[in-house]
Amino acid sequence: MDQVITPAACRSPVTLPTAAIRPRTTFVDQTSGAVISSTVIDPADGGPYASVSTFRRTTLGDCATVTVAGRTGGKPYTVTQLTTELPLVATGVPQAVAVRRTTLTQLASTPPERDTASIALLETRDAVIQLVATGGPIDTAVLQQAIDATAAKMR
């Protein structure tokens, strides 16, 4: 299965092999149904979430729109990720970024499926805290509340 990534320079660094065993907390926004999970990431593991600067480089700027095309089971697919930075603030945390990522997935001639997630990274000297909001409409105010609570614990 060959994949073509456009732009090629936006090929994501290695994924985190131990992400499934990282400390994680999950919250559900009762109003929208959005799920917000918080995960602690060790920067030594590398990967696109190892630091705010790496995340910015691999998801924003020239990499804000990335398309992956290939074939699976003999059928062509296209996955396009569109990422925009959100104007959220992590008070007292020197390195932080928040984005909204929309993923459009199309297999063969079926209509594309759309998935939207909001992602925030807050970086300390020893770890990166990743907040991911998925499911239902993602309310920016709810994500900001999660960032505020996380930032307060990091200070």
C-alpha cells in the first residue's frame, strides 16, 4: 500500500507507541456531548506531540492542509486534514497551542466523511499535556475551560 502525502514535507514524525498506556483523564460536556480527554506525553518519546514547536511545525503553516492518498483493499482513498489555530490562552504556561482539525475521509466513490477535533498542547519542562475534544459540536468556551483548569495545575 503506497501512500502519497502532499505536501511531502508534512509527513508526520513517528507516532507515540506508548500513547495507549499514558495517564489519561476523560470528561464529557453534558451540553454538547463533546468528549475531552487529557493525556500526559513524555517529550523523550518523540513524535508530533513531543513539543509545542514540533506540533506547530507538523500541523500549521505549510502543513495546515495535508492530503494523504493511497489504496486499500484495491480501492482508492483520500484523507485531507485542515488545521486552523484557535485563539485560546494557557495563562502561566510558556508554551501552548490550540487548533481545530477537520479530517475529510473519502473511500472510492463514497461521499466524504467529516470529523472535527480540537487539540491543545500545554508544555512544561518535563511533559506535554495534550487535550483533545471530539464528538458533537466542539464549543471553544468548553475547551478554554479545560485549558484553564489544566494550566492552573501546571503552575
